[in-house]
Amino acid sequence: MKKKSLKHSLFALLSLTVVIAAAFPSKAAVAKGKITRVDSTSICGWAWNPDDTNDVQQVELHIFQSGKAEPVKYLHVTADEYREDLAVDLKDGWHGFSVKVDWSQFSGNDFKIKAYTVKGDEYYILGDTVDYKKGSSGADKQASKVPEDTSSQTAAQAATPVTGERSLGLFSVCGYCNCEKCGGGSGLTYSGTVPQANHTIAADLSILPLGSKVRIGNVIYTVEDIGSAIQGNIIDVYCDTHEIAVSLGLTKQEVFLVQ
Ligand SMILES: [Zn+2]
């Protein structure tokens, strides 16, 4: 193998870094699809992998209040609903999604909605950003052509570290409760405590031992629980009800160890 000069290698490395930075998260989409409708109660759309029609797409919707950089809401939905129009267009109708939104929970009137498909840790932009004005009728919305500024965008929620804290990087964060669907039942956490919302989280103990305190957003949580699927950079946030747990969706968030 030929030896490259150090200068050349460095240049190659830098170029690669720039390419990666610019590419995330708007890599060439594996799935086709878009948001087709936003109304006073729901967001609908479709997502489909043209190379494998059996590949069911996981869609994450990020709702932004107009003018704000951070989403006010993340919604996770599986694109496996039947839609007549898709059956005609794609020859397979089972790729629709619809998710209920209670707009009254947000202040402000103007929103932007971005859709992503999620594959493992990767986020892929799905279609164009769609505008929604609170109180708009149920008429179909045309996707607005908002140019993507890929360099400044990130699908993951970045946050600012506070003195005395150390960033642990990005974690996949989702919610769980004590119900059977979430694998609960005993009522107590792995460490024997009574789980509490805004306090209890489940983590991979090899990364975050029991009792570790971490900050996610504005809340400081304590690791008190584990889960069979909680391995690596994953945190499950305890919620009072299954509905709340589901509404958290699956998000990428920066986690800080509070020392
Ligand atoms: Zn549950």
C-alpha cells in the first residue's frame, strides 16, 4: 500500500468530517414519503421504501413553533396504515401514517413540521417541511418549499451544558410506565424504589450505574431502573400513564451527568 503524506491524509480526514457534518441528518433518504395533511386534530402522511415494500417505516415528526430552533414536540408513529391512494400510486397501500395532535398544548399559532424516518440511530428527512397555522381547516396542505439549511440543522436535540455537568453525548430517549405493555407490573423499580415521573429513569447500568443523576432538558433524573431493551445509549423515562409514555415518542437528546 502506498504511503500517503500526512498532509494529504489530514486533508482527506478534514474533508470527510465536513462531508459527514454537512450530510447529517439529511442523508439520501432510504424512504420516500411526506406529510400530506395537517389539520386541527392530526398529522397524516406516508413513508415507503421503494427497494423493500415490506420494510415498515418508523416516522418521527418534529413540531416547531415558528421562530424557535428546538422542537416543542416529538411524535413517533409507524407508517403501516392502509391508504387507498397509496394502493393506487405505490401498488401497496400499507404505508400511511396518522397521529393525533392536540394543538392547544402549544402556545403560539404558527408551526412548522418536519418528518424523519428513523433507522436505528439514523434520521432521514422525509419530504418537505410543512407549515401549519393553529385553527386551520382540514383542507389538504401543500408542502411549503422551505430550503434546507443542512449545515445548521440537526435532528437531535442539542443542549447547553451547565457548570458541574458533563455531557454524555446523545442518547435515544423514550418513555415507559408501569403497565404490562411497558413490561411493568411489580410496581417497583429494579432498585426497589417506587418509580416517580420527572425523577425515575431506566438506563444501561454499565454506562449509568444505579443512583446516577443526569439532566435531560430541564429535568434532573435518577437512574433507578433497568430494561431488557435498555442497552447502550438508551434512556427510558418513567411516566405516570402509558399515554404520556407513548406521547414522548423516541427522541435523540443530549444527556448530562450531574456531578
Ligand atoms: Zn405503559
